[in-house]
Amino acid sequence: MLKGTGVSAGVGLGKALVLKEQELDWSGVRFAGETAEKQRLAAAAAAVSAKLDAMAAAMAEQVGAHAAEILAGQSMMLADPFMQGQMEEKIAGGATAEAAVDEVCQSFMQMFGAMEDELMRQRATDIGDLRARLLKTLLGIEEADLANAPAGSVLVARDFTPSMTVGIRRENVAGIITEGGGTTSHSAILARALEIPAVLGVPGALAAIATGQAIAMDGERGHVYVEPDERTRKDYEARKAEFEAQRQLLKEYMEKPTVTAEGRPVALYANIGSPKDAEAALEKGAEGVGLFRTEFLFMDRAELPTEEEQLAAYRQVATLFAGKEVVIRTLDVGGDKAIPYLHMEREENPFLGHRAIRYCLDEPETYLVQLRALLRAGADHKNVKIMLPLVTGVEELRAAKALLERAKQQLAAEGLPYDAAAQVGVMIETPAAALAADILAGEAAFFSIGTNDLTQYTLAVDRGNPAVAKLYTPFHPAVLRSIRGVIEAGRAAHIPVGMCGEAAADPALIPLLLAWGLDEFSVSPSAVLATRRIISLWSTADAAFAAGEAMKLSATESIVGCLESLKKR
Ligand code: PEP
Ligand code: MG
């Protein structure tokens, strides 16, 4: 396997077409006199400029204005009087038009290539592209016409230049592999605009790949297989199909609001573990963050993250989602989530042990650091909501609120900005919280149902133990009644109820959640659009019918069968 930087997502399968660089040898050209050379230069510049403009127009039509600007930008560089003046000066000094183009372009390429800024360095590639175009025109060399590349070609080149994009169609080019290039390069932008998977910066690609060889490539991970074996090919075919189905979904549902079939809006948020996930969530159409699992900030390190470190991460997400809600869960340590430097006691039953809110309330100084960071993170956009994990009773909520008050007093005394009105809600993920939801609803600003834990605790089935995995299901009537009860309790108290467990994205469960009036679905970023689509297929009336039928049944298997048969696809 060869590895590079995946810059345009998608899976490419096809046959390699290795693009050899053409010799642009002008050493045999003789000087034809100043006037004649200037005329040759002007004619070549006009021809290249006309071609670039035509390419830009075609590109604008095919993939949009932004990609076209890159080509139009080259045309503008060409028209730059400074660059033209320099070329004419060389000719006046006795250089051929070819020599003038080559020398002036090379000096600009060197200048831009040495700059720190990636965008400036990108200019060097663009000028190199321009140089090649001008020289080819002057020397009468035909452009390689990629429009005639056989269908399913995977282009392999030293660099993927903007002008190579002419003629490239998704139908004939299955992928692009280059030895050079980076993520912000124009080639990457163009590849993404054309929706062609691309892996740039693959060392030795030209030597390792020959025209006609079979290629399987992943434009996200940056993997390239030459002559892949049967298993790899099958795997890549399956992933390609899945990726394309997802992309289709993305196109259709990206811009749509999340509404039921009759137009009732519901909130569709994403679960994240880091600021990086938050970007992915936004790109996948999330309308907010329904669960930020902060424990990942505490893992894979040697000591607690400081208040400033935590603040930076929370604030980044709050800023990214300005104007939208961001629900951040306080440290959910213990159970299956170990943080070695906390030196927590080994326990007989870690899932029933000293974890999450229990641990935090016993370590108030540690917890205060996180609470202060959370309050501060909401200062600018007032969109951070604080959520407590593994709550079993109102005492925990009160104790956490008391600590929050202390944090606010400290921040006020220190003159640090914070959101004094930050809401505090609880995760409903223990049977105790579900059964006492009406009591908790009196003091919590919102609920979010954590079905991953609620299912394990309600059914007494370890969520990670394969021996009992078949017993682990949210479709057990006990879990369903529990979920229904929590939503009813939230509604009665007029507080919003969300769900952030995996079940929120389950197409068989969604109608029940819609029927009972769940306000917010929070799912993994990759499930956002599929969930939006499923929600759009159900009217509240149809959902109520499905829920009514399912809840009449006694056995989990019958419930699953009933919901499968009613499922909308
Ligand atoms: C849950 O328990 O449903 C949940 C969302 O939290 P986690 O999976 O992080 O325990
Ligand atoms: Mg949980």
C-alpha cells in the first residue's frame, strides 16, 4: 500500500493512467528579432488567456464559481503588466519569447515557493502551470486531452495542475494520485469540487505505478493499493457504494430543515468528543451539539487538563456553533472509561461504582476546574448548556448546582466573563433517574436520555459483554416504557427532552420517539443526514399508530418484528 494525504473524500477504483511530463525543450528556438518575438509572446498570451477564460466558464458551469476562480486567477496573473513587462524586457535584451517566459516564470515561482504562507506557495504551482501552457503554445505542443481518458481512469501525475482539470469528468476519471501537493492546494480544491477522490503527496507514485495497473484508493484516508487483492477490491467496492449513497443523501438533506412528514420541526444535533468532531458535525448538517463527551480531553495524557486547556476546547466548539446549542457533559469517568492518572480504586463492579457525577462530587476541586471552564466557554455566545452524567437523584443535581454557584462567585470575584444563565440538565441513563424523572424535571433545565447506559442498567446487561449482547436492546418493553415515561415527565414539566444514546439514530425507534414527542435527537455526525431523512418520512399520525401497535406487544422479538414491518425506507 502507498500512503499520501487524502484531500478529496471518496473511493476510487479503476486503471492507472500515468501522465508523463512533456519535454518543454526550447533550446533549438532561434531569436527572430525583438518585434517578431514580442508578437509571438503577445499571440501566445492571448491564446492562453482565451483558453483559460473558456476553461473557467466551463468549470463554473460544471462545478461552481469558486473552482472557476482559480483558473480565472491564472488568466489575471498572465495579464499582470509587471510580469508582462519583465518578459518584454528580456526580449528587448535579445531573448526568445520562450526564454523570456521560462526565466520570468521561474523567478516568480522561486519567489512564491520560498514563502511561508501556504496560499502564497500555491501561487508557485499556478505560475508553473502558466509557464507550461505558454511554452506549449509557443512550441506548438498539443495539450494532453483528458477528455479522452478512458472511463475509470485513475490519473497519476507529478502534480495535478488546475489546467489538467479541463476535460476531466467524474465519468472518465475515477481518482487522482500525485507525488506533490498539499491539502490547501488548488488541485485539492478542484478535486473536491469535481467530487473526484484524490490522494496527493504520495512519494514514489510515478515509479511505483504503471499505466494500466488496477488501483484502489481512498481519498479520505490517503491509501492507494496497486493491483489490490480480491478482498481489498471487494472491500473498496462496498465502501464506494456506501460513500456514494451517503453523498447522495448529503446533497438531498444537507440544506433541509429537520421536520416530520407534516412539517413539525424537531432538533437534530450531533454527539462529539472533540473540537475536530464538531467541525465534522457542522459539515454533516448538525443543528447543534447534543452531547460533547468531555472525557476524551482527559484521556491519553499524564495529568488533568488545566482550566485554560478545557476552556479553549469548549470555547472552540461554542464558537463554531454560535447561535446554536452546545450541550457539554461534565466528566463521565469510570465504568469503561479509565483515566490512569486519577488513580481511581479498582472496583468489583465498576459500572455500579464510583464513577461520573459520583466521582466528580467527591473531588470538588477537580470538578470546579471543569465547571469554571464551562461557564466561561459560554460567555461569548451564551449557547453552552451543562449536562450531568449518571444522575440517580435530585441530591446530585443540587450538589452540582451548588458547586456551579461557587464557580460563578469565584469568576465574578476574579472579573472573568462567564454565562451566569447557563442551563443545567441531566442525562437520564439510570433506572433511578427514569423512574424519578418527574422529580428531577422540577429542578433540571433539560433531559437527555442516554439509552446506551439506560439499556444496560434497566436490563442488567453489560453493554460491552459479547456473551449477553443479544439481550442488549432498547426495544425491550421495559426500556421503551422507561423512555416514554421520561419524555412524558419532561413534557409535563415543560422542559425539553433529547436523546443522545445510539438508539436516537435507529430507524425502527424513531417513529416511537416522534410519537411520544421527543424534542431533540442527538446522533453521531455520520448519522445526522440519514436520521433527518427518516424523520422526514414519518407523519406524527403514522408514528403514533406504529407506537400504539408496538406498545401493545409483550415480547421484544414481536416489537422488533412489528416495527421492522412498519419501517419506512
Ligand atoms: C449513553 O449512555 O447513552 C451515552 C450517550 O453516554 P455514553 O455512551 O458516553 O455512556
Ligand atoms: Mg452513558
